[in-house]
Amino acid sequence: MTTTTPAIRVHSLDDARAACAAAADLGVPVRLVSAPAGAAHGGALWFRELVARAAAEWPSVGLTAVLDCADRAGDAQGALAAGIKAILFTGPAPVAATLTSIAERMGSTVLTEPPAALDLRGARDPVAACRQHLAKGSPGQTSAG
């Protein structure tokens, strides 16, 4: 996962489908980022399934995903144990360091800063918003409208 891959914050499978459809149309990779504290709200298994379904529907898309665990170390550990390959942890630095060590042994990544992402919450036309965001190729923070 590169930091230059544009990120889209998804809240549902429909959002993930919109992001992947736009990425497929444009022939570009996309990084899905869960809703804030997604590990606490939907859970690691829900997110893993969401990403798996999106990847199965759009196998040509270079898809990566990040589960937002907020500052909840237990959720972060659970996500890693569930096989999530990239998590966001915004808790204390010493805890982040421990989680990073665990993640590295499992072939996963821990981010400590949220990636800039297009947030699809409330987007009137999610596919068009994603297409516009991905066409720019910019990972800048934006909101859909």
C-alpha cells in the first residue's frame, strides 16, 4: 500500500462498491478506509468481508484497505488476529509501537495518522464522487456532496 494511492472512506458495502466501480472505470488503484472507529462499530470480521466482497467483484482493481481502530488497542489486536492487513491506531505511542511490532510479525501494517480520504457519507452520487476523486490522483482530504 503506497501513501499515494487515493483513499476513500467507506461506511457500507455500497460505498466500497462505488469506490471499486470508479477505480475499475479509471484503471487506477484505490485504498478503502473504514468509517471512524470502524473496528468498534462494524468489527474486524465485517470489514474483512466487505473488502473481500469488493475485491471479488472487481478483481482487476488494485485494492488495499485500512480498518480504523481509533485508540482502542483491543480492537486493533482483534483486527490483526482476524487477518486485517492494515489498521489505523491513534492511541498512545508506546501502545502503537507494540502493535506495530505485532503487526510486522503478521505481515500487517499499523498507521498512526488517518490517511487523507474522500468521505462518502452523504454523497448524492457516490460513484461520480469517487470517479472525480480518483481522477485527480490526489490523496487530499475532501468530502463528497
